[in-house]
Amino acid sequence: MTTDLIYHETFTKHMLSPGHPESPKRLKVALERIGSTGLVEGSKVTIVKPEKANLSEVRALHGDDYIQELHAKSEKGGGSFTMDTSANRYTYDAALLAAGGGILAVDRIQDGVSENAYVLCRPPGHHAEHSRAFGFCFINNIAVAAQHLIEKWNLERVLIVDYDAHHGNGTQSAFYSSNRVLYIGLHQDGRTLFPGSGFPNEIGSGKGEGYNVNLAMHPGAGDRSYEMAFQRVVEPIAASFNPEFILVSVGFDGHFNDPLTSLGLTTSGLSTMNAKLHAMARKHSSGRLAFFLEGGYNLDIVGRGSQNLVEQLAGVQITHFEDSHMESENCTVYTKVLLDGMNGMLGGVWKL
Ligand SMILES: [Zn+2]
């Protein structure tokens, strides 16, 4: 079995405003880097072209009026939703293809056709809410895939780990009262970064209480803090939850050289998280694992990070890129306090 790379050329036709950081170039550099590994020619990675998601599957997450509005704006050539989020004539199709890409990825893994997948898509999805486009996102691709796993495949336990630098507000709210989808977000503290949410006390409600975990990282937090967060919170909770499928929202914007954020991860810190998530999938979900591209605005890092991710999924040696960044002692201390606090908040639900 191989690793799927889900990609469609329409993903690069969707454009926000001129000069916008969420640009088609992000996918082009990622494809170039992945191409340089020879994994596609060597048949370890299969490029798979998705079809548009069925509207019935999208409607499980998004309001019909909103979907129609998105369709209408694209039909007439474009239109804006928020200050920084606008559609062009390809946005509706690209968004449905991205959501369809996630569905295809998880179906192929469930069917045993592929082992795991990287959905290399635009537009991203984790900020998209039920009735609004937000934060460069239109349809919540990872949430559509999680819902599909529940409805079509009858899964009881889907884990979503979101390590994009920004809080995945849309994904959180989609499953806030569900105990079938456990959301764990690691992101820069919402007091210092868009979208201003994702605090540790947002733990879910009703049946979903405890099934929403927010690790709000201090600006500057890097490899050391993320390593501690995985060891002390992400891995123990995943072990108790015992997921049947793991979905990951990947953002390369946690890198210390990202222009939009202030975190401190290196390419090797990002790769370490991917390796941990891969190991978690092997241990708990028979290897079932799909990554979805969200953010990342330093083109070099999106390329290198995507290369390392595909290398990880295909089970080959990870290319080492020289970059180093050491988080401050203050950050490490803050993270320890944060993690102690998570214990108090979630210790009743999970063994931490
Ligand atoms: Zn982001």
C-alpha cells in the first residue's frame, strides 16, 4: 500500500486578493519539493485527483444559505466575505474539490487501497464556520471528512489533531458537543493571534465535555514546548480515547520564520510531531491517518514541511533541513504551567 497525495489543479485557480499570503504558490512549491524526492516515480506515493464533494455531505457541516451564497459569488466572478477572505470564480469549485479530496482520502484508507494520505488542498478549511467563510477558509474540509467517517463508516472515535498556528475554531465548533470526534488543538494563544479563541477552558459541552482540548501556546513556543505538550497531554489523551482514525490539520505557520505568527517551531520540530502522530496511528488506529493542509505562509517552509511530511507518511528517511531556533526559558516555564493546568481541567475525563 502507498501514501496518497490528493491534489487537483483547480486548487491553484482559487485566489484571494492580489499579494495575499494564502496564494497558489504554496501548493506549487509543495509539489516541486515532493517531486524532488522521487517517491511518486518510485510508486511509494500516488497522486490522486478528487471529485467535488456531494452537497449533502457539505450540508452536514454548513448551512444551505451560506453554500448558495458562496456558489452565487463564484458564479458572478467573485466577491468578499470578510476583510481578508474573498472568492473568485473558481473558489466554489475548489472548495468542493478540497472537501471531496478529504472524503476520497479517508475512503481509500478505509477501503485498504492506501495506507495514509496528505490532502494538499486550497482553500484550507479549519476556520470555516457553519454559516460563514472566515480566515481564508470556506468549507471545513477536515470536519466534512470526520463527519463522513461517522456517517458512512459508522466510526465511534475520530481524533482530530490541529497543530496549525491558529486555533481551528470551525472544527472545534462543529463537534463541540460530540464525544465521537475528539479535537485537540495546539496553537498560539488566542490573546495574541487570530482568531482570538481556543482557550484551555473551552473543553466541550454535554456529551462532548472533555472532548475538546486547547493547548494555547505562548508566543515563541517551539520544539521543546511542543514535545512536552505531546508527551503530557496529546499522547495520553489519544491513548485513552483509542481513536479508530486520526485526522490532522497541518499548518506550517508554527515555524519560527512564518511571516504571520510568532511561534518557534523548526522544520525538525514539525517533523517530530508528524512522526509522533504516525506512531499514534500505528498504535491505535491500524495506521489510519490523513493530513490536511491548512496554513503556512513562508513558501520555503511550506515546501520543506510538505516534503518531510510525505517522507514520513511513505516511511522513508526524512530529509534534514538546517534551521535552528531555541525557545526562551520563559516559554518553557509558561508551557509547564499550561500543561499543569490542563491536568486540572481534563484530569477528571482523561488519565493525564
Ligand atoms: Zn494558520
